[in-house]
Amino acid sequence: MEEYVIFRAFKSIAHQYITNLPSDKNYLEWYALLQHYGAPTRLLDFTSSFYIAAFFAFENANDDCAIWAINHYQLDEFLGEKIMEMFLKNKRSLVGLDYRNELANYLLDYENIDLSNTAKEEIFHKESKIFSVEPNIKNQRLALQKSCFLMSSIIEEPFKKTISKQFELGSENLGEANAETIELEEPIKSKLVYETRIIKFIIPRKIYVVALYDLNDMNINAATLFPGLDGLARSLNLIMRNMERMLQN
């Protein structure tokens, strides 16, 4: 219920700040806006770009950090039969290959009195599942950041616990023991196989500044990922990072 209260509050005021708002029933696009602007939602931010993920990973990091990669094909495979079963049962039609977004809208629809929380939970036999979603219409920042999301079907269960159970990792917490760990210097392609479910790329602190300048040369920086004065100001942190490197040398 708290999720719906937050949604209604945002929706009632958003028109004062944003033009071209999502349609009333496109709940996924509404929740993507909520997530993007900092409101609590069940969506977890991801990007389809390794380089953009790297920028966010160590833009302000003070120690070794990591990029977590999750195989969304594996996620969809887990859901395939359940999604089809749900749509057939409720006599809804699949829109092309957009069944994940259809499922998201179904689960986020608090306004239809025929879709009780209990009925939604029964889709997965009251077990939470994680699946990937990507709004069909994105605002400028979502598009520039190549944003996508992972979403939980049941909001009460922690994300780490859900995905650990879904991937049968034998643990309720993600960690070194149940993820393929790759040091940045190691060959990557040989590790990226279909059967791999979760990979943790470890990025050493010593390369941050050089990497940030390399990304800047690729036009990946705060100013380009966050168009506007706030992004420009945020991008100036790179100057401080460079001064830090000069002092170390």
C-alpha cells in the first residue's frame, strides 16, 4: 500500500515539473520516473552499457568497487511459463515480445479492484520473482544512461534473497561465494557464457582517475548523463580527482 501512496502523491504533482507524462495506465513508465528522481520503488537501476556502469561505480568511490552483471536471459527463462499461464488465465493478450512490461503493469496496477494483491501473488505461488523491464518510452536521462531495471514481483521480500533463491544459489545473500568474480585485468569474453547467471567485476581503486578520463574521452561523464546545470556541476568532480592523482605522483 505504501508503494501506491507514493505513486499517487507523485502523479498528482508531477505535471507541474514534467511535460509529456506517461499515460494513466502505463504504471511501469510512472515508476521508472519515480525511481529516476529518487523516490523509493521496487525497481532496481541497471544499465545495458558496461562503460556507463563503470562510470557510476567509481565516480565517487574511495576504495575498490565492483560492477554486478546479471544475465537477464536467464531471468526471463525462469518466468516464461508463469507469464504465459498468467495471461491465459486472465484472458489478456501478449503485445509482441513485450510480455515483461505487460507483467510489470499488471503487478503495479493497484487501481483495478479485480486485481487483488493475493491474486497477483498466486501467479508465482506466493514466491517473489525478479525479472527485467525496460520502459518503451524513456525520458532524456533514461535514454542517455541506457537504463533498464530489475523488478520484484512481490515487494515485501528483499531483492538479494529473491534472486539468490531464483538462481538456486543456496544462499539468501549475494556475495563472493555465489557470483563469478572477475578482476578487471582478466579476459572477460571467455567468462560471458549463457549459463553464467551473475558476474562481479572488481575494479581496483588505483585506476579510477585514468578510467574516468578515458570515459570522458568517450563522452561518458556526469554532464552528458545528466543534462542540465546539476550534471555540469557534478562533472567538475573530475578536476578534484585529477588533483588527487597529481598529489599521489
